Amino acid sequence: MKLSARACYGTRALIELARTWKQGPTLLKDIARSQQVSLPYLARLMSPLIAAGLVRSTRGVRGGVWLAQPPHEVKLSDVVRLLDGPLSLRECVADPDGCPQSSVCVARDLWAELDSTINGLLASVTLQDLVQQQAMKQRAQEGMYYI
């Protein structure tokens, strides 16, 4: 299993929006610059997030994008599912009927347990959690001196 670039860049963009929560709309070009992603690619990433109601947007001089929900309510599992679809290590976990061995396969049991752990972790992490972790990392980095 590998998360797509869509999920990675989309998550980073949403962390940026969560960081500026309640400060008004953020320009996509500012997010693209800070996250080092192309503006057209970022605009394509925003489309499903806007369609799902996770992000809102407006055009014009004071336009931009912003989170439609508080950061503590946005779970990473929802973001990944929107951008990548359901996560599963193997198709036999998502569709046991697709494999004649699924009822007796101990490897499938392991894959199912891994799926459950991964999806549980993603469901337990919110954008607010990631904003706080990022702030801690930045503070730690600022306190480091190199000679």
C-alpha cells in the first residue's frame, strides 16, 4: 500500500488551511508556494474537497479557500478516502468473495488486521492534531543551532 501524491499534497494543503483557521480565505497560490506544489495541481486537488464540503471557496479580490469545518472535526481518514478512495492492503480484504482462499488464508487475516490498524490510526488523527505537531516540530527546529 502506498499513499498517492494526491493524498500527501492534499493533506499538507489542508494542514495549511487548518493553521490559518478563522483568519479568512487563503489564496491557493500562497498554499502552492508554501507547500512547493504547482498551482494547477493544487487547484485539481481542491475540487473533490470542495465538492465534499470539506473546503469552501470564493472568487474575487477577497477570494480564496478555507476549511468548512473546524480543524478538530476533520479526520485524516476522511481526507485520504476523498483523495485516494478506500485504503486496503489487498483486494481480498475489501472483497473476500473475490478470492476462493479468503476463508482459510491466514495471510488475509494479517492484511485485515493491518488495514484495521492503519484505518484506525487515520481516523484518530485530526487536522488540529497535525497543526499542533507541526508547531512543535517548528519550535524544536528553531531551538537547534548548527556550527
